[in-house]
Amino acid sequence: MHSNSHSFVSNKEAGFETIDSAQRAKRLSARKSRVVERSKPWHTADPIPVFRLGQHKRFCWGSPEINGWLSHRGYNHRQASGDAQA
């Protein structure tokens, strides 16, 4: 019998969650079209970190990449998400 030696850490265990463009826009109080535009590397020199899940773009909210992107722009990621633990 072959045992599976791969370990998997869920997004929640890692401290972040996977969200779509609409959820990201809501958390930043921005238009969805603006979020989509800012995630395209050919529209900006510093695009929003994103990954593709099939044809859909997803964001890892709370990940070091997203938090760094937000901090670079003067956002407090906890305030942007509505998290009271600022």
C-alpha cells in the first residue's frame, strides 16, 4: 500500500481566504471594474496579486502578498476588511 506523504494546509489554516473580484471590491469600497483593471499587469506597473482558477481570478485575502500590496498603498488591511482587530 502506498501512503500519501503530501501535506495540505487550507487557506483558513494559513490565515487567509480565497475571494473573488466582487468580494475584494466590497472590502476595499471600490468598484469591481476597478479591481479587475488593477489586477491586469498590462494596466499598471504594480498589479493586485491574483491567481487564476480556471477562467476566474481569485485573491488570497490576508496573504502576505495582498497585505504587502495594501500596505504599499497606505491601506490597513484589517480596516479594509472590516476586521475590528486593528
